[in-house]
Amino acid sequence: MAQYLVLIYDAESALAGAGQEESERLLADHQRFMAAHETALRGGNALQPTATATSIRPDGAGGFSVTDAPFAETKEALVGYYLIEADDLDRAVAIAEQVPTFAGGVEVRPVLTFD
């Protein structure tokens, strides 16, 4: 079986503006998703908002530039992920289609293995 990373993107402004009822519903949706796919799940986490990000880039002079900001500013930010195991990409996509989002979507990427 192969592993796939399901990257969850959502509009942070929409998440921040969500009421308690909407936030609780989204959490319950994720709990149902995890229960329904517990045999395929190998890990996952929610991420802190992009305002907490620290970006590190080579500065071209042998050092690094460290900034308190996300790597890129976009309307939708990476808000979490699931690591899943599936027979093939089609099955991984079928599982990923069920990942709850508030105002965004997901990306499925095969995990590269080195033998």
C-alpha cells in the first residue's frame, strides 16, 4: 500500500469568523471522517494560523533569512493534513473527497519513498 498526504486548505478569515456552532460542526465532521477511515489514517493534525508561521530561506551568502510570516500569502492557507494509506491514487482521492473543509479544499500528494 502507498501513503498519501492529504493537505487541507481553507480560508483562514472564514475560519476565524466562524461562530461556535459552525466550529463545533466542523470538528464533529472531522471526528466522523476519522472514525469512518481509521484503518486508512496514519496520522494528521490541525495547524496553528499562518500568523504563527516562521519562514526560513537560504540568503545566498551561506546563511539563512528567518522571517515571522508564511512562505506565501494566499486566500487559502494550509490548515491541516491527514496521512493516509491506500491501494492507489483513486482510493486516496475517494477518501480525500470526504475530508471536511469550511471554505476550501484538499490536495492529495503521494509520499515519495526511498528504497
